[in-house]
Amino acid sequence: MRYYPIFLDVCGRRVAVIGGGRVAERKVRKLLRAGARVRVISPELTPGLERLRLQKKIQVARRRYRQGDIRAGARGAAPLLVFAATDDPAAQRAARQDASAAGALLNRADDPAGCDFIVPASFTRGDLHLAISTSGTNPGLARFLRQQLGAGLEKIKRQRAKSKNGPPFHRPASSELLLSF
């Protein structure tokens, strides 16, 4: 196992997302739900990212990535995390170099082996957070397992709602957690 499993508190922390497409938008939305301060660098944005910009939920530099964009400087500290989610190979390489120089951790959507971290398939129901990873080798399998687990938990929740006895958990805390999602 190459990766250390962790749930990271990014609330109030700076995160850079390079790219403005669908992959970038998915990452931005999850980061915002976690309370991150997100800056997107991209000449184009999906309609969803454009709405977030207009709502002032994200900062946007509407241009191609430039070497040095994520370094600490006049704008403040370097980001904790950098997501390179663009189809521009030069921008991906520059982001890798800049993240390393700034001490930021990098995730590249196109290169799990070149990442400092990977993002597992995950879902959240209330306080229950499940994450599944194949260490970047089979994201489709991780997605499938996430969907199956999510469907199984929904089924248990529906059964629990129909029955006073609830699921066969031995500890009350488990069933209380299940009720909360």
C-alpha cells in the first residue's frame, strides 16, 4: 500500500484547482462542501463554475495556468492542496513543479502515479463518511463499490424505518449513526 488513508480538514484552507471543466467542477463542489477556500485557474469555466464565481463562492483567474501561480507571495500563503484537472500537459507539468516548490500536495486527474495524493470514491450520509480506493489502479471498481455500499445503506435505512427492531447491530451507537444519515 503506497497511500496513507486520511480524512483531511480543509475548512478555511486554500486550495487551487487548475482547469475549468467537469472534473474540476466536481472537485470544486466537494471542496466547497468541506469549507475550503477555492481558487480556480482556467480560461474557460463550466456553467456551474461560472455560477459559483458569480455567487463569490470561488475565486477565479480566468486565464491559462502560468508558472508560479500557486506560489506563496503577495496573495498570501501557498495552497495546502493543488488539483491539476486540465487537458493542457504543459500546465499539468508546471503545476507539479510549482506545488512541489511551494510544499503543496498535488493531485493530477490524468496521472495517479504522479500524484502526492489520490481522491477515493466516497459518499457521505450525515456523520457517516465512507471512502474506497484501489490506490488509483481501478477507479471504476472503486466507484462501483461506493454505489453498492450506498445502495445497501439506503436499503437498511428503509428497512429500519419500517421496523421497530432495526438492523441487527450489536452496539446502539451503530444504529444511531445509521438513523442520522
